[in-house]
Amino acid sequence: MLRVDGLTCGYGRFVAVRDLSFAAQQGEALAILGANGAGKSSTLMAIAGHVAVGGGTITFDGEDITALSPMGRCARGIALAPEGRRLFRDLTVRENLIVGGYVRDARRTDEAMARVLDLFPRLKERLDNQAGSLSGGEQQMAAIGRAMMAAPRLLLIDEVSLGLMPKNVDICYEALDALRRGGLTIVLVEQSLERVLAMADRVVVLESGRLAWTGTAAQARGNPEVLGAYMGGVRA
Amino acid sequence: MLHVELVLQGLINGSMYAVIAVGLTLVYGLLRILHVAHAGLFTLGAYITVLITNATGSLPLAVLAATLVVGVAGMLVYRLLYEPLLDRPPYVALIASIGLFICMEESYRIVFGPYGNSFDTMQLTQRITIGPIGMAAADAAMLVGAVVLLTGLGLLMKRTRFGIAWRATVTDPAMARSFGIDTIKVRYVNFFIASALAAAAGALVAVLNNLVEPTMGSVPSYKSLAIIVLGGLGNVGGTLAAALLLGVIEAYGTIYAGAFLDRDAIAFVFLIAVLMVRPQGLFAAR
């Protein structure tokens, strides 16, 4: 479904990711792991169209989307829940969800919102609150919910558990698991190794912007190479 | 009774400031550009209203034409002046905007003459009385026009999908794009609406004063800049409140301090006093 071939991307002269290749199949959860600065978020942002691609191709459902705008990618079924959530803070939760479904037919907004509220019932009582006033956990739920409003086929999600209480991390991962079981393809970047290996089907490990290891989550568990890359190049 | 009349007069002036300044703050909120040339569009709206009313005899038709033509002119200003400068530091766009404003004023002087134009027949000269309060129909039109326009704008921004997308674009354009919002279209619509508001204000002022002249945008220009600072830059609600407050303060100042301070000076004494205490403005969003 998603294929990244020889991706090189960065910011201005700084190259964050070099010659990276991997693929994600329909309904699969693919985790991108690595130490801080390994290029995980840059890879995700390049797939979403927010980081300039210097080389390589990104293919989605057989279509080359490398040069496509973020808007075009959204229309094709790619949604992003970015690092730091980046909710529209001055808008209410309801309005954030409406923006999430902007690309779809307006008549389907209520139906999509009902599905999001089934996924995160806690958002029901926060619908008319400003997004900036939510707790970290609620913001993450709203960010995932906003991404799901467009009924995407590929969800890109960055740092699900960062700064959240364990109970909220559980809620978010349970929701992601339910979505994956429903056929959604998920590419996630995560710091919590234990969490991500429990959920992911396959793992891509980055080190200094390059592919260091790839395999199934089962193979990654206890693998010293994966652990080493995750710890920042220190071999266990 | 004096206080009622002063507050009313203040609200009439304040509503005119509000219509101009809200347009200015819409541009600032989205692009972080101090759009000084907005006042030039205000003057253009006033001229078009007078010319078309004199040609057709229909004020409503003239106001409609002014808002549409000036709305499109505003989009052209964005396309031709600001869009090429978006990657430059903000002062570059500010200098360009001041240059365009001067250019517009001089163009009006060349095209329409230096002495001003007026309606062939004075418009809205009737007097309206509601209970003990009486006012000129032109004053009432200013008040009602501002309420209708600003309520319409508020409903558009709060109640429609496009308005929500617009506010999302103001908050985080990159994220707005990733949800499929055409942020370029939002910018054009933003300029159309802001400029149409300026034109409507120009039309109302033309009716109120029965005079349009090339430099009529100067005072609204610096006063609306003062208002958007007072309201908290980019804050639409704050701008509205600051405009009405300034109108009322001017009305009171004219009576109680008019002997030693000009009306415009009162506005700036107030601005300086507020900024000394709250440099972020009275109603800063954050």
C-alpha cells in the first residue's frame, strides 16, 4: 500500500534521512524506531508532504505521490497525527474534528464524528471546549480523532505516548489497535519500545537517518541491534 | 440624556472604525502583514459609491457594486503585491503597503480631482426618532450596517465549514493544508472580505459626510492601525471591542477635553496610555 524507495529528505541543507526504503502493507502497523535525531519524524512528515524530498519516491496505492501537496495526499486517504498534536488551539474540539473531515462531503461529518466519539467517548463532554484547554491525553485523543475524520486508509502518527499518563496511553493504543483491526494501515513513530513492539506488525529502525534494521516485531523483541539503535548507537 | 447621546455617537463612530479595522485585522491575523493600503481601498469604495449613485440614482446598487469591485481589487493587491513578498521579512510588505497607499491617494487626486466629490442629491437625510433618542438616517445606517456586516462575518467564521477552515488556517496553515484546506483560496477570500468591508465602510462614511476626497483614508488608516494594536493584533473580537471603546472615548473626549485636544489626538493619547500599561493591547488573545 505504501512504498518508500530511496527516500532522502531534510530541511534546507540539512539532510535528515538518506536513501531509506521500506513498505507497509494494507492493514499493517509499521513502527519506525530510532534514537532522537535518527530521522523518524522527518520520514513521517515527508510521507505526509510536509518535508521536502531531495531524492527517492513515495508510492501510495501504486501512485507516485512524491511531488503531491499535503492537500492532495489527504484527498487520497493519508492522514497525519503529528508530533506535539498541533491541534488548532483556539478552535473547539468539535471544530477541530470538522477541520479533520474537511476534505470529505459535509453531509458525512456527523457520521464520522460519531465514529470518533465511539472511539474516544471522553471527547463527548469536551466537544465545545477549546482544544488548547484539554489535558495532554485528551489532546492526543482529539488529534487521532481529527486525523480519523477524513476516513483515511493510512494513518501516520508521531509519538503517541509522549508526555501522557499511562492510562491515557492505554486508551490511545487500544483505539489504534481497534482501527488497525478494522483494516487501517498505521505507520507510527514512538519512543516507548515496549508499547510499540506490542502493537506493531513490523519494525523499521533508523540510525543517523539511515535504515539500520528491519523485520517483524517478534524478531525485534530482545534483538540487541534494535535495542542498540534505539538507545542511540550503543550496542547492547 | 447627554451621556446616552455621547455613547450613541461613540458607537456610531466606533462602528465605522470597527468595520475598517476588522478587515485590517483579518489580513494581519492570516498573513502577519500590516495592510496600510486597506485605507486606500476604503477610499476607493467611497468614490465608487458616489459615482455610481450619481450615475444611476440607486444607493443600494452603488454600495453593492463598491463592495464587489473593491473586494476584487483587494484580491489583486494580495496577488500582485503581497504574495511575491510572503517569504520576505514583514517590514518589506509593510513598506510596499505604505507605498501602495500613497500611490492610491495620488491616483485618486489625479483621476477624481483634489477637492472632493459629493452626491448629486444628499442621501439618507431623514431623521429617525426612537423614543427619546433621535438620529440622522445616515447615522442609523452606519450603526445598522456595521451590526449587519460584523454579525454576518461572525456567523461566517463560527457557523460555516469554510469559516472554521479559515480560522484553522490562521492558527496553523501547514496543518490546515494537511487536512485538505486550500489555504491559497482562504487567503484570496480573506482579502475579498476584508476589502469589501473597507468598501462598505467607505460607502457609509461617504453617505454620512456627503463628501469623498483623495485623502479621506489617512485618518482611518492610522486610527485603525491603533485599534488593531489596542484589540490585540489579529484578535477579531478584541478589534471590535477596541473600535467601539475608542469611538465612545473620542465622543466623551470631544466634549470634556475638546478645548485643548483634537478628536484624533484624544484617540492617540488613549492608545499611548493603554500601551504603556498593556503593551500587548487590551484584548490580546494570548
